[in-house]
Amino acid sequence: MAKQLFRVWGGEGNRHGTATRGDVLVNRLNDGTSLEDVWLEINDALSLYNAQKSALAGLLAFRTANVADAIPQGQEVPLLEEATEFGTPVGISDPSYLTLGYGWKDFDIASRMSWRYLREADSEQVTNRVARIIAGDNQLVNGSILQRLLDPTVRVNDWGHNCYGLYNGDMKPPDYIGKTFDSTHKHYLTTTTTTLDSLHVEAGINHVREHGYGVQTGRFVLLMNPADVQTSLITSWRAGKEYRTGGPLPKYDFIVSSNAPARITHEHVEGAAPPPDYLGQPVLGSYGSALLIESYFVPAGYVIIAATGGANGSDNVVGFREHKNPAYRGLRVIPGVGPYPIQEHFYARGFGTGVRHRGAAVAIQITGSASYTAPVMTVHR
């Protein structure tokens, strides 16, 4: 008789290898929270996150499922002619269209919580892991949009379409109400000094407005790293007054919003004060027609001035490409194997970016050089 090498545990009732609910290694966290409840909460949290999106991304981007769009690159206004008794009116002409592509990449990250980890962890530890992943996705989305704005490099997407940055002396922008441009026109500028001054912001706003962007909405956003807000002394800019020795005289007053730190002042505001937030993004104040928004997503030493059409506005500068199938949009959670999907689950996101309106924003590098250099941004592995 052959010697039995392995003892079969569980007796005859389990000899067919059918796992029952009671056979799982762990079904609750250390604080008693059910793994099923945690999984449902993760899915609810992602649904809410994807519905809200990012406030910063919404100000700059327009969501689309297209691989490329033909977009007019100017806000050309047709001129009417004087009517005659028997004549017929001239027809409106089409604006200049440019085919602009949007890239595409897939990203993912695994949670990888083993049954032993889940057995000893509490709900706060598991929640912290999910919150960090959501924060990483937020950095990926916002950083990728800003990176596309700050980098003039033209790339090619998976369908062979060019994915552009802003104007960079590579084509002639269309004329706007008598204003003409040549093929050397650029929207990547430098301060040529080590300090951002009022004249740079004023010139940047005009650089966008002269293409017709922001004329109808009258709304621009000025995006700066908090460190540059401090060094530029922008909150102390006053019309016609010197704010640093030998510096230019501002044309406008910087007006703080109610989000600014408390202060004592004898000044009063004439006209509408800047809102404390704009479409969910905190506003520090305004200079001219631009709302100042601080963001650590903007690399230090760079400033973005953009016309915005509001949340997901079609005139927003960047196109944010999502999958044609709605099921593959947003940050998705993929269940792991086994009776409890929270084990070995991971997260996935697919999207692409490309500038839609090349004249709707300017990128300014704070540098003594006259040559613009794109920043090195780490938004993913």
C-alpha cells in the first residue's frame, strides 16, 4: 500500500475543493469594519471625485472624446456692410481652422493589501491609502494639463495628429479686428529679469486679449506658485506707485479677496471686489482683469495667464481627451481576485491633452534670459 504523503485536512465534507464563505482568511478589518462595506465606500468616493473633477483643470480644459478637433484659432468678428435697396448681403466667411490632436496615455497603480495586512489594519489606514491614490491622480491630471501649457514641444498622438502647445513662432495666427500677426509670434515669454513685475502681467493679458480671447467673458486667470507670489510683491502693487526700487509703476491696484490674510487698512475698494473663489478655486485677489490663483501645481519660476470660459468651457485653452466609452473615463477602481475585491485591487486612468486655442494663454518664465526653457515636471512615474 502506498504511503500517504499529504494529510487531507477538513475531512470528507471538503474533499471536492469547494471554498465556502467561512473559509476566507479575513473578512473584516481590525476595527470590525466589513471588507464589503469598505469596498462600497471606495466606489462611492470615486464616483463623487469623478463627478466633481478638479477645479483647476476645469478652468483651463475642455473635455472631449475626440482624437483631434478642427478649431478656429481666433475670435474673428465678421463685419456687416451697409444695405442697399436691391443688393444682396455678403456672406460670412469661415474662420481659419487648425486640426489639433490630443495625446493618450494609460496610467495605473496597485493598492496591494494582503489578507494579513487587512487583518491587522483599521479603516483609517485603508482610507488613507485610497486618499493618497486620489491625491496622486489629482496631481497627474492637473500636472499634465499645466505641463502641456508650459511645454512648446509639438508631439504626435496615436492617430498621427499633431498635439500642439501655445504659439511658438511656428505658424501665423489669424488676424483680429485689424490686428495682424506674423509667423514669429510667440506665447512663450520670459521676464528677462529675475523678478516678475507688473508690466509682465499687463503685457501677458494683452498678449491673449489681442487674439480676441477673454474679450467677451472679460475673465482671465493668473496662475502662480505661492513662492513667486511672495517674491514678486504682487499683493502690494498699487496703480502709479513704486513697489520696489527702480521697478515699473503698475497700471492697476492689486485688490485682495476675502480669502487673503486679515489686515488693517484705510483703503476702500471702488467697483466689484474679486470673489473669494472662482468656480471652486480659491482666489487670492485680482490685478486688472486677472484673478490670481495660487497653486503648487505651477512650478516655481513660471507664470500662466489664460482666458477662461468657465468650467469645461469650449473656449478653454487645453483639450482633455477621454475615452469614447464612458465606462473608461475618470479614475477607475479594478477589483482584485478572490471573494473580497478589495484584496489586490488597483486603480486606472486614461487620458490625453493638447492645446485647443493656441492664443488663449501665455506662459512666462521668470529668468534673466531672453530664451524660454520649459520646466521639468514630474507628474507620474
